[in-house]
Amino acid sequence: PLSYPLPRSLQLIIVCASLQVDPRKPSAAPSSGAAAASGGSAAPPDRPSSSGGDLGPLPPGWEERQHQDGRPFFIDHNTRSTQWEDPRIQKAEATKPAVQYSRDYKQKYDYLRAKLRKPAAGTPNRFEIKVRRAVILEDSFKAIAPLTSNRTNLMKTRLWVEFDGEKGLDYGGVSREWFELLSREMFNPYYGLFEYSASDNYTLQINPNSGVCNEEHLAYFEFIGRICGMAVYHGKLVDGFFVRPFYKMMLKKKITLQDMESVDSEYYNSLKYILENDPEDLDLCFCVDEELFGQVTAKDLKPNGVDIPVTNANKKEYVDLVIHWRFVSRVEKQMNSFIKGFTELIPFNLYKIFDEREVELLMCGLETIDVDDWRRNTNYRGRYNDHDPVIVWFWKAVSSFDGEMKSRLLQFVTGTSRVPMNGFSQLHGSNGPQKFCIECWGKPNSLPRAHTCFNRLDLPPYHSYHELREKVRLAIENCEGFEGVD
């Protein structure tokens, strides 16, 4: 009998039933006739085979098989283990020069968990929170907002949440539900603290007029920061996805014109036009119009800005100041209050190792992405269609990605890892509903590029599945360095 177990993730029991062999046992690859009869093969035609191809032969002791859903997997008979990743890819990556910093999210997350401080000595062993479902936001605010700086350690202790009138022991499930229900209320635009971005109705941004809606808005933003910090600290998630500039502000990064495209395409196109043309005929000055309840007032971008015309010489400064006003200065007090609450539990020096996309995953987690729904609601442009070999390889690659990489791909193309409540058919772009789109573009030596404003991926016509998968992965993980998003 064989002494090593089958990995659950690969579900090789199903594969064994279809192949009529045990993939843990070294054996000759099945013949083409057997493969055709079983629905599996040892070397899919669009991948290099174990005996050679563009990657060369597999390392000694390795074997390649195909799962019944079409995905290739690899068996290492030396260590008696299986994996999805091609060992020839791993070997090639090991010889590459080190990047500036690791983009391995799991490694960063493990580092964060190891460095988080435990509650100080003398702190009670649990934090009891009693709330009513109908007024969960108000009750939670009363329980957490009044905590003084010397009592914030209480938020790091074991959470013990109890819903009024419901008896139950909280061993994680109740507190998880509390975070989910509370975050839906906190981020509800009805309360005036947040609003949907200009381009869709599922990504959020801070409402610059939150003070008009709620006199205690800064206390609420500090409270919300504490809740998000508690979620990260206790390994829970919040149910809300923000525009990319929100996460960049958390990281104290400069917000650029590219960040505006997926948030407000009209503003983006206007500012881009100014940069690409002579603005003197537009009669602009260093001020912007602010509207509140129908009343418009002029806001100087710099001292005496209303008297300073925008010219070719100073248009870059003007665009930078508009972007800063649009995303930072109008909500600076709210953002500072949020960060104050968040850093009481998660210090900045610990979470600054993440990039803005990873901060979204840290706080909001990985959505369960339905690849079949994604594919059904994708449009194609140029020579591509759903049956084109490049498109078949693309969806095969997406299916082979783990949850994190699927979310990163969605972020890369649409600007957020959030899937609309009713699925990909409700995806929004700059001009309203805009399905995911793949367009044939470029040459095989190019990396894919994305247009977040239009939810469009420009995908070159690659020559093999492996080449496509690697290029897509490289573009996702290095999109800033390769300017892959516009």
C-alpha cells in the first residue's frame, strides 16, 4: 500500500476514478486512447509535455497529469507530494534577481501576526459587547467609542459578543456575524459618513460633507477605524470595499491621476486633457467649485488661487493640487480620525509593508469569485471570442489561480476586488454598467495591460498557455512598475 496521503485541494480521488490509476504511484503516461476514454491526459496539447517543450523536461522524479476540469497538476514522486504549480516555473523564478520588496501577501500577513502586541498585563481576559440587532451601530458605538487611550488594550482581548435576547456562547461565530452586520451599517451611505464612488454603487469613499450629516462624524470615523483595526487584529473581516485612494491615504502614499480614472472618469479625462494640451484658452485659475446643497462656492487651491491663471508652465502643479483637493484635503480630518482609531490596534509601521491592494485584502478579505459567472459576463473585442485558443488558455489560467490571485486580477482590471452583489453582470465602469472585456492587443512579448475605467484587459496573442499564465501573473504582481494600468 502507498504510504502518503492524497492532498484534499486536488481532489485526486476523483482523478483516480477517471484515470483508473493512482497518481501517487510512478507509472507510464496513459496512451492517447486511454486519455481520450478517461477525459484526462498526461500532456495537454497547449502545454509543454514532460519530455520537453519550451520549458524543457520536468525535473527528475516529476510527472505531469491533467485534472478532470482541464487544469494540469504535477506529482513529485521524490517527496510524494502534488501541486498545481509547474516546478519548471519555480526553478526559473528562483534564478531571477530579487525584487525591491516581496509581494508575497501571505509572508507579509504572517509577519504582521507575529509582531502584533498582546494585551498589557492586568487587562481583563475578554471584552463583552452587548448589542441589539435593530440598533447595532448605535450600541456598538456606545460600547467602543468611549474607551480612553489607556483602555484600548481591552479591544485586543477575546471578543465576547451577545445579541440582545439571544443566548449563545461566542467562540468566534457570533463576533464574526457582529463584524459583518456592523460594517454594513457603518458603511451605509444612508448615514452620510460614506458615499459610493462616481463610477459605481459598490465601492465606497469618505463623504466630504459628513460633518453636515453628523455632528459627531469625527468620533464616528475614529470608532470605524477601531472596528477595522479590531477586525484585522482578531482575524475577522469587514464588509466594505473602498476606492484605491482610500487605501493609499492609509499608507501615506501620493495619489496620482491614474488613481482617479476608476473613481471619476469625467474628472480624469478633463485633467488629462489639460496635461496634453495648452490650457490657456480654457480660462482656468487655481481654484475649484465646491457644491453643498445646491450652493456653489469657490475654493482656492493655493493662496490667492483665484487670481493665478493656469498656463502650460504651471498646469502640472494645478492638476496635482486638484487631485489633492479631490481625494485628500476635503476628507483629511475624517481620514486622520479613521487612521487614529485603526493604529490603536494595528501600528502603521506594521501595515505599511503592504501595498494598497494588499491593504484591501487585509481588511476586506478575499471574495469567493465565480469564474464561470465571470466568463459568462465577459465581452471580447478584436479577433477574440470565447472559443479562441488564447481566451481558452486565459480562463484556464484564471481557474488555476488561488483566491488571492483571482482577486488581484480583478483589482488589476477593474480597480477593486469587489464583485457586485448580483454578480459580474452588474459590473460598472465609468459610464454605468460595463461588463468585463478582453481585447486583442500588442505582441506576444508584451505584458497585458488594463483600463480600469472600462473594465478592459488588453491581452496579447500569446503562443502557449504557459506563456500567457506567466505574463498575466507578472503583470498583476508588478503592475505599477510596468505601468500596466491606465
